[in-house]
Amino acid sequence: MIKVKVVGAGGYGGVGITELLLQHPEVRIVCLAAASETGMAMSELYPHLAGFCDLPILPYDDPRAQEPADMVFFATPDGVGMQYAADELAKGARVVDFSGDFRFETAEEHAEYARRAGKPMEHRAPHLLKTAVYGLPELHHPRLNAEARLVGNAGCFAVSVLLGLAPAAAADLVDPRRIICDCKTAISGAGKKPVATYHYPARYENMNAYKLAGHQHVCEVERELQRISGREYRLTFTTQVVPMCRGILSCLYGDLREGVTPAEVQEAYREYHRSHRFVRLYDRKANVGTIHVRGSNFCNLIVDVDERTRVLRVISHIDNLVKGQAGNALQNMNILFGLPETLGLDRPGQNP
């Protein structure tokens, strides 16, 4: 059995990965740690886990929380993983970090991400960046192998956008200078900590765009598209928050290159995602929405071409807390340990 520690257990990411681990046949949770709500049982904080996970939430500096584990998930905000990942790696663990701390290969790349996120720009463990693997399995499965020890889990918007645009980049279907990403996220994407702008009266029947000066996930999306295609990508990226609990809907647009046909577009997407169990392709007639991925690790893509304007239109749907976070992290863990990547994840979502 793989012994697992979850740091940041009390947040949405922490409870999300805990829920998934409880259903995983090869895992035993040995420790839950957090900076707050310590001393409580996990099932006291989250009553739906009563009888399933009654472990106490420990302070990270508690001696019991310092015991070695095979796998450590840092379901923590930016800045935490870079402080403690080295210690866990030194004890022999593999680490998946949910934040942006290890999504980049250089301190300079991370600094731009941190600037956009409004976080301190100095990386506290720059020596680890070159060893980290970007954690989106559909793009980096070969690098997520027995040699990999540290994974920077992809950002939720990045998962949605990259799964929608990677086939177009790989087949050179669109002009890389004219990509529009119109992305809507549910309120849970802001995390569990109460903030005035996410108070119920501020969110009920209200939608708004935010971070128009530059969203931090653009950094990883543009880099990955360039890696796939060998071309420089520049995105117009607009994020909005909508009055839903969970889910991301990304509408992605790109001008088709001269001579590219709708049939070639469909074939390129089928070929790219052929082996990706958690990506499902639909055409323009499909009646699918965010509810059809809720609670699941799937990404549903509607792939379409507006033949009048010759614009590629891809509609990407994910659950921001599963494929956009905890489910993707567990998928990464499965690959690291040589397990089927679908283990503990291959299930439908919840409807209604």
C-alpha cells in the first residue's frame, strides 16, 4: 500500500484529494496536516466523511506529521510547497504540489507567474525547479515516470485550456498570434477562505471578469503550447467568475490556417486525444455542459469550426476541483507509481 500524507487537508483541495484517496485500492492515508483547524478530526470539519476518514488534522510541525510517507500532496497555496517539499523529498517521498510553486523550470519564469498572482516573487527552493515535472498527464505522461519525484500540478484554467488547444497546436491548425480564451469559473476556484467579494450576496446573480491585467495561468499555457508546436503563442485570456459552486467552461477561438478543413480539424483532435481516457470529444450538436463533468476527472470538449468566419471553436468543460485539481493530482500519482492512471478515478460524475 502507498502511504499518503496530505498537507493542507482542511481546504477544498485537501478534502478533494482525501475523498478520492479513500476510494483508491492501493492507498492508505497516514497523515492529514494543515495550518488551521488543527486538532479537529477530518470528519468533524467535513461531516460527510464520518466513518470514512476520522483522522485528526495535525499541525505540520507535529512529530507525527513529520513521519515519512511514500506520497505527499501539498494541497496548499503558493509559497508553502517551496518551503517544505525538499524535506519530504529527502525522506524519500514523491511530491505533488497543487500550487504554482513547481510549474516552472526557472526562478525567472516563476517570478512572472508570482507577479501576476500578487505573490512574493522570490522562489525559496530554486534548486528544485529543474527537477520538477509539469503535471498535466495528457501532455507529459512520458516524464511522469519512476524517475520523477516532484510534480507541479497544472492550474485549473490551464488544464481546461491546454486540453482544448493542444491538438490545434500540435497539428498547426491556427494562427498562434490570434487565440482568444474566454473562461468562466465557479466560486470554489477562489478557495475556502472567506473573502468579501465571494460572500453570498456579492455572488448571487452576479458575474464579473477579473485579472484583466494578466492571469497567472497564462504563463504555463503559453509555454506549453510553444513546447508542443515550436511556435510562440500569445493569448487573449479573459477569466470570469459565475454564480456556480464548481466547474470551468472555457470557450476557445483561433483563426484557422489557410487550407485547413473542418474534417482535418476533427481528425487532429481525435488523433491527439485517442489514448486520453479522461478527454471526451463531441461535435456542435452535443447537449453537454459543466453538469456532465461535475464530480468527475473528465474533460468534455466540443470541437467545431465556424465555416463562415473560418474560426476554430472549442468548448472545454471540467470540474475545477477534480480534473482541475485533486483528480489531476491523483492521476499524476498513479503514473508516478506505475499504476493504471485511471485507478480510483474512472467513474462518471454526478447528475443532477
